[in-house]
Amino acid sequence: MIRTLSVAFILTMFSILLGIDLYAQDSLRNAAHMALDAHDYDQAVRLYKPIYDTAPTLVYSEYLDALIGKKDFKTAERTVNRQADSRQVSPLTFIDLGHVYDVAGKEKKAAEQYQKAIQFVNGDDILTQQMANKFSAIGRDMYAIQVLERARQILGSGYLYNAQLAKLYAKTGDMDKVVTVLLDGGAGVYTNPDATKTTLLEVLGADQEKMQLVIKALLKRINAQPENNYYIDLLTWLYTQKNDWDGALLQIEALDLRNKESGQRLIDFARMAMHEKQYDIAIKTYQEVMDKGSDQPVYTIAASDKLSAEFVQLQNNPAYTSQNVTTLEVEYDTFLNRYPAYYNTATAREYATLAGQYGNDPQTGIAILQRIIDEPNTPRDFAGNCKLQMGDYYVLTGRIWEASLLYSQVDKDFKNDALGEDARFRNAKLSYYRGDFPYAQEQLSVLKASTSELIANDALYLSVLITENTAKDSINIPFERFAYADLLLFQNKDKEAETLLDSITTAYSKHPLNDDILMLRAKIADKHRDYNRELDYLKIIYEKYGKDVLGDDAVYKTALIYDKNLNKPELAKSFYEKLIIDYPGSTFVQAARKRLSDLNNPALP
């Protein structure tokens, strides 16, 4: 028993001492690593040496780097040779020895070692990768290229290691070779287009000179193989990356003409341009398709898409005029009269929006929406959305009761659907506009748990607004006026809304509504594109009422104005940062982080 306890005790003590020893070794290694990172090579060598003496394989690479940094080339050479003696012959030690000779200025001896290493390439992927990575790590990219090219030759494959080779050739400045390795996969074999584009984005970065070199290399290939559509597709994409959309369109037009495609490729290109907010080039491209003749199979698609593009362009043009609206309305009317089957599509609904909201003619908007709803082939969900839009136009014309009936109809038809929740929220807002705050709250209490994040957030905001500005035992005249001003704003009666807001401020100067009034004034200023006035209102909110519920809204809206409307990215960034720091719990933080990241790391032009 005593003997057993003694053995157990000895084993326990040994384990403790071993643990202490390992802990000390780890601490020493960490200190050495920090010295190496700080380029304090004398200190790094001193700290690595005792570890290397007891466990040479553990810190071989780091110790060698420290010796090379210290320029102790003789010890470095002995260290590599010791490593070579302790293991099977490895090309990696030849690379290490070559590196020692290289930094010592013995270039011929270094080259001999590198060539010895390359002779070991046998097609084994792991070995190939190890050698290529090691050569690249010591700045010998041409030798890394030799390793990968030799492996491809041994394996008889013209497409292996394409991405790695492209990146290495880009580092050496040989853009012709970049194109070659990415596109040469053998007869009739081409790499995945998306993978090729991803690699090109990585190797080109924002370097316009390299971009131009790749374009020239691609043009050579196109001249040699004009029938190869893949090259033209890739060239077109490169033009878009350098923001030369006209150049890209020329390539697409040539390809469409050569292949007699009747415009489908042009439509795809126009849609890509729309996604990138290149409205002019999209509209121009759709017109190119239409110019081929109305007998072409994609003519109506191009015509309807062109209308949508012009509508989106108008929506994003803060300086649009009534004449712009009228001209576009005529285009929509002409198209729908010629192709009435489009009355159950988004094209007709865009026409209704154009007339009802931008043309200040809600009655025409209602008539168009009613026709959409009456079309026998109109999809049910689409008709439901049109009914909600029609309800909004009833509100614009003061027909509040009819709007409520229409919203209730959609609520009933789509009870368990997001569309139904949207209808219920609009009805709740009507109750708020009318001053029936208890009924509005009753509806909002359910909608705050909506599956739609947007509806849930809107319901929560309106519910908080009502809660903070109504009292059980007092008259709610200021808030009733505010709600009515909100309705007037919705009805585009902006002057009347501002007059009513002025009356609240004058009569109730210290009312809790002050920040909400400022936010509504900011909304009116935004509607009229008076961004400087809007910024003034928002500034008062985040400086004077920053700790209230609208503080983060004001900061976020300020960032958006500088970002999207005034094109002042530095100011935008400062307000995105302010939001993230001052309001970490805000629902806008995630969007602010993403946009801040985009501004700090602009995409390839």
C-alpha cells in the first residue's frame, strides 16, 4: 500500500513538473515570437535557442527566420543542414538553404539549391502546395510558378492551379500570363466564369493599369478567336468593372449581331446595368433592342423594361420636372393601349404610381389600379397589393372611409399573410390620423409581433409615439393636431401641414411632441429635397433630444443625407460611426456597419 502510494505520488509530481516545464516553454516561445514580430532578431535568437536545442523541430522555422534576420548566415546554414540530417531528404530544406544563400548575397548557390528542390516535384498535390507556398513566402514567385507549372506538366493538366498561378503572375506583372492561365484549359475547355472573375478581382484590385493590360490580352484572343463568346463575355464584364459601360455595350452589340440573337443578351446586359444603377446605359440598351423592330420576339420585354428603367431613373432624380412625368405617362399609356395584356403586370402598377404620386393625380392612379384588379388573369397577391395602393390614393383624396373598407377587405382576404398585416397596419394608421388612439393602439399591439420586420418596427414606433403623447385624464389636442398634420403630409398638403405644426409649437412650446414635430418637418424638407434645412432639423433632434427615442433616427438619417444626397462620404462616415458608438442598441447599427465598411473599402471601379 505504501509502495503504491509512493509510485502514485512520484507520477503526480512528475506530471506537475512536466506541466510547469511545458508552461515555461510556451511562455518562452511566445516571448520569442513577439520579439521576432518586432524585428528584434538578437532577442528572438536568444529566446529561441534553448527551445531549439531541446526540441529542434518545434521552432525550426521561427529560429531560422530569426537567424536570417540577425544576418547570422553561418549558424543559419548549420541549422538547415542539421534539419536535413534529421529527416528524409526534403525539397523544403533545399529551399531553406537557398534562402539563406540568397539573403547572404550568394545568388548562384541559392539558384542551385532552388533547382534541386524543383526536381522533387512529382505531381503530389500536398508537396506541390508546400513548395509553392514556401517559395512565395520568401519572395521567390518565379520559382513558385515553376513548381506549379511543372506539376501541371507531369499531371498532363492545363487547368490545375489556375487561380494560384494567375495571382503569382500578377505579382510579377505578367498580365498576359494571367489571362493565359485563367483561360487556357486545353482545347474547348474553359474555367468557370464566376471563378475566373473572382480571381481577376483579387489580382487586379483597383489597379487600372493592370486592368488595361488584361483587356489588351483579351482583345488579342478575341481577334484570334472571334467565335469564342466566353472571351467577349469576360471582356464585357471587365469594361463594367472599370465603369466603361459604353465600351461594354459595344462588345455586347457585336456579340448579339454576330450570333443573330435578336436582343436577349442585350436585355440581360441592360438588367445588369439597372442593378448597378446605370440607368442611362440601361435605357439606351433597351432602345437598341426595340430598334431591331417590333416583330422581334423580345420587343415587348424590352419596351416594358425600358419604361421601368425610365420610371426608376425618375424616382432617383431629385430634379425631375412635371414635364418629365407627363412625357413618361404618355409612354406608359401608349404601350398599355398597344399591349393591354400588360395590364396585369408591374408595368401597369408603375403607371398608377407615376400618375398617383408623381403626377399628383390620384384619381387616374385609382382608375388604373381598378383596371388591374378587374383583369381576369391578375395574380391574387398582385391584386391585393394594388388594393392597398388604391386605398392609399383614397386617403390622398380624403375618402378615408373607403380607404378603410379596402384595407379591411385585404386584411380579410390575406388574414394569415404579410399582406394582411400590412393592411392592418394601414388601418391602424388611419385610426391614428382620425385621432382614435385607443383603437389604433389595440391594432398596433398585435402588429408589434409581426413576422415582417418592417411592419413590426413601424408598428412599434407608432405605438410608442401614441403612448408618449396621450394621457388618460387630459385632453390630447396637441397630439390630435400632430396626427392630422401627418395626414396632411401624406395627402401632399405640405403647407397646411407646416402651418398646423407651427400652431402646435406656438401654443404648446414645452410639449413632449417637440422632437416628433422636428422629425416631421425634416420629412417635409426631405420631400422637397431641401437637405440643408432637413439637416438643421435633425441636428436639433440629436443634440437637444439625443437621449429620446428619435436620437438614433436623426443620426442615421443625417448619415444617409451626406452619403446618398450630398455625396460627402467623410461626413457620412463620421455619422455612421457616431450611430454605432452612441446608439449600440439601435436597429440601424447593422446597416450602418455595412455601409461604413463599403465606404472604407470601396469596390473596384
